[in-house]
Amino acid sequence: MTRKTGFTTSILHADRALPIEHGSLHKPLHLSVAYGYRDVRDLVAVFQGKAQGFVYGRQGNPTAAALEEKLTRMEQGVATACFSTGMAAIGAIMLALLREHDHVVSSAFLFGNTNSLFGTLRTHGTGVTFVDATELLEVEKALTPNTRLVFVETIANPRTQVADLARIGKLCTERGLIYVVDNTMTSPYLFRPKGVGASLVVNALTKYIGGHGNALGGSVTETGAFDWTRYPNIYDEYKGPKPALWGLTQIRKKGLRDWGATLSPEQAHHLAVGAETLALRMERACANAQAVAQFLAARREVRAVYYPGLPSHPQYRLASDLFSGYGALLSFELDPERECFDFLNRLESVVLSSNLGDNRTLAIPVAHTIFHEMGPQRRASMGIADSLIRVSVGIVDCADLIADFAQALSG
């Protein structure tokens, strides 16, 4: 399709932009590990990056490539690389683009495993400084001559802090820094980080883009905003004719090929099909989350509710300016006299699970599970109370969802 199309229309027709075998509407599963060529010159050209093609399954496959095209369209980027998980995508960026004694400035309000990864980076010689990314000055103060990269999430998991995304992007542009934005909590439907100057956009495809809790995956999208000719850590062999692709090429070679975190064709197919209904699911889930947040905020059994769509949220105005919706994740603290385990066990339609972005509504006690490893001091610095409950709101009927929370609170 040559004319400009809407978000969902573009996703639905992405596979058919190029001819597909037998007229299939979806890109088929390509399960082969190796790919043969009639002319060895063609094989050599693909190996050397002078021609498009596939050589070995660890470096990618046609089914994943079709998903990458969908994601590039979603994020309005230049190109995308897919990985086996969202954590693999973040790890690939750090492995491929950073060297010993480089420095990273990161939001302190991070997903637990990302925090753990940055802790590992420190032990391998990369400096990491955690800051309150809702305040631009805190980011600026943390910069050093060795800073190469700034990393933020759009909406923090689980306390829903919103980073000062646009002003951080401007700062990174002025200082020549790579700006990595994890867009998982908003998805490309609610927000496109390219608009705030992001260099690379991460999505944990397992969450909202896949949406059905049946496939793991992650991605890195190059936006074209960063001048890779100024970045000192690009190896000469990856400086091809298109400088906009230097960074992603190095991520593919060092982070995907060498590290081997390949997205399988089966998982890619599940994620690509799930992505087709992203807009529909996000509309419903965000509306449900808004209603649940308002309901909980009015209950005496609840001490605090954290959701960017509530006017009481510290970054409510910022979220309203940045995003087309406030997301489907919220968290809340029960009154100290109420036992959060007992409350959770009374829930019926809400599933007790550590995932998020599922069609089902999921809940989990944060301090005791996904953030337990951090310890009480680090949790306190992130505002994570022992009674904090995270809720990933799905597409269930809103009336049923609120009734379930009501009976659990009243028990």
C-alpha cells in the first residue's frame, strides 16, 4: 500500500508489502536453520552485508524479519532487530555499544531485571548511575565525560513514574549521547519515542505487542535520530554506506549473532499475529485501568493508588502531554491494617501472576516477588512499600473486574 494508512491498517498489511509464498496473508513459518544459494557470490555478498538475505538461523529468519518490518512501521523507525526476550534486547545494546570504563545514566525507577542487568554491567567495568528521571536536572548532574548512553522507561514498573522524556531527549541530542527509551509500558500505539529524540527504542514484545501471554520476544528499533558517525565505539567493519544503520548493525553482530539470543520463527509468528490487535486491546485495557484506578482511589481500604491517569499522580500533566493513553498498568497500597496476601487470595477473576500485558488481568505483591532480590533499602529508594500490589489490567469486562476488587476488599 503506497498511500498513508492508519496504525492498524499498516500492521495488517505489512506482510503483504512483498510477495508471500502461495498468497498467504501471514508470513509463513520458516523453520530452516540454514539457507542455500545457487551462486556462491550471492552467499558471500550476504555474509559481507552487501546484499539482503539469510545465512544461518542464529542471525535471524524470514518470519522474524517480517515481524521486524511491522515493528519498524509501528515505531516509525529506520530498522528493527528482534531478540528472544526483552531483556536480551536491552542486554544486546549494552554488550554491543559499551566498552570498559564507559558510563551509563539510568532511571532509578526500573524493571527489576533491568536493574539486575545494570548491576552486572558494573561488575564488568561499566559505570552506572541511577537517577530520578522525572527530574531533568538529576539526569544532567549525573553525566560524566565517559557517559555514552542514557536509559529510561516511559512509565516505570511498578510505581508508574513518568520520565521527563522530551527534555531528556533534548539534553542527549545536545550532548551527543545515545538515548535509549524502553517503550514497553506504553507500546507504540500510545507513544512513539522517536518524537522525543530517542536513538533506540526497546519493546518487550512479550507484553502488549504480543498481548496473549503465549510468546517471548524483544526488539530494538533504530529511529535515525542519532549520528553514529560521531560515536567512538563503532567497529570499522560495521561502518557501511548507511551511517544510520551502523549502531543497529553492530547490535545485530555483537548482540545477536555473537550472543545468540535469537527469536525463533514460532515465537515471531505468534507475536506478529498478536500485534495486529494492539490498538484494539490497548484501548480496552487503558479504559479498564482508568476505571479500576478511580474505583480503588475512592476506597477507604486503599492507602494510595499509582496510575498516570489520575490527576493526583505527580506526572499526570506530563503523561497527558506525552501519551495518547495512560497505559494499562497500575499499583496500589492497602491500608497497613489489611494483609495484602489475604486480599490477593480472595480475588477470583484476577490472576495471581508475574507477567503483564496479557489479555487477562494479573496481580502480584511486588516487594515479595519481582523486586525481592533488590533488598529493602533499594526498594525504599524506589518507593516500593511492602504492601504494594501491581495490577496489569486486561480486556475483561470492566464491571466484572471492579466487582472482583470490591468483594476482595470487603472480605
